[in-house]
Amino acid sequence: MDNSTASSHRPTNSSAKPAERNVIAVSHTVSVAERATRYGHVGAVIWLTGLSASGKSTMAMALERALFARSWSTYVLDGDNLRHGLNADLGFSPKDRSENVRRIGRVAALFADAGQICISACISPFQEDRAAARTAAQPHRFIEIHVSADLNTCEGRDPKGLYRKARSGSLPGFTGIDSPYEVPHQPDLVLNTQANDIATCLRTLETLVVAQCQVR
């Protein structure tokens, strides 16, 4: 990343619609380096993906608290929370799931461009959509975290009763039951929440994020 350049987050999709080709992006006058110096860290997207009840939101909120204690600028984009607002118009079809992730990825990229550590916690079941989120974050850091627990463990936790509904047929298209979850090919970190407690996982996650993002 070139920290000397001014912050300018432009879409990387070359297949822009005709209307988009007539809209010219405006560059910020505050540079990436200036933001990093102010905050003590570079902007980044921390992308937590995994099955429902694997521990994504728990880990995201714990990381946010830990980074905030360091006086870092950070914010969690939780998939469930966003479905109450930004993504309230979306359902759970494959197309809507992809659009859900696309929107979260674009918002997360804006946070990173502003020099923030944006922590995204959403199932994001499809590899192609996660790759698009990584592309959207460029040139900023994108750290993919697979929050891992097997289906039996997640179903046993089931804090929202969603697996029970899926098994009964009242919640069709549920990831892990009758809709696939594509395990990340090469995540930056695998957090095994099935074998490790929250504190252990948090130490591992925080260590990685600090190593990747702290200005030295």
C-alpha cells in the first residue's frame, strides 16, 4: 500500500453501467498516511465468515472492545443488524445473499478508506462474494477470518433457534442445512471456536490484527 497517496476509494469493477461511467470519483485531500498517523493504525477490513452460531458476532464485538481499549478507531458491521436497516429489503435467495454481502463489502471498504478498522461479521457463504469484498477493499488491507465450528456444534448452540426452524422446514434456504457454505480456501486465520474459548480466540485474532495494521 502506498501511504503517501491521497485517500480515494474507487470501484474496481470494470463492467460499470453506463450511468456509472458518467460519474467521476472525487479524491480526498487527506492522505492515507495522514489518517494512519492520526489513528496509529492503517485502515482495514476484518472479515469474519462462518456458519450461523459459529461465534462471528461474539468474536467481532470482543475484537472491537479490545481495539477500542488500544484507542484504535474501529466499528463492527454485523450482518443481522444490517438486515434491520441497510439490507432490510433483501431476502435469503442466493441473489439476495450475494447482494447482502456486496453492500456490506462496499460499506466496509468506505470505513477502511476513512482509516478505520472495520470488522464485518456475516455468514457470507459464497467464496465468489467474499473475493469481491476483498477486491472492493483495495488498496486497503482485507483480513479474512474463518470462524470455524462444525455443524453439530453450531446447531447445538442455536441461540436464536434458527437451526430448529430450518430442520422443521419453516426456514428454508438456511446455510448449512439446505443451502451450502463454501469454506474459505486460504483465509488469513482460522479461529476454531469449537476447540478454544473466547479469550484464546481473541488473543490470536487481536495479535494478527495488531501485527497487520499497527503503524510502527
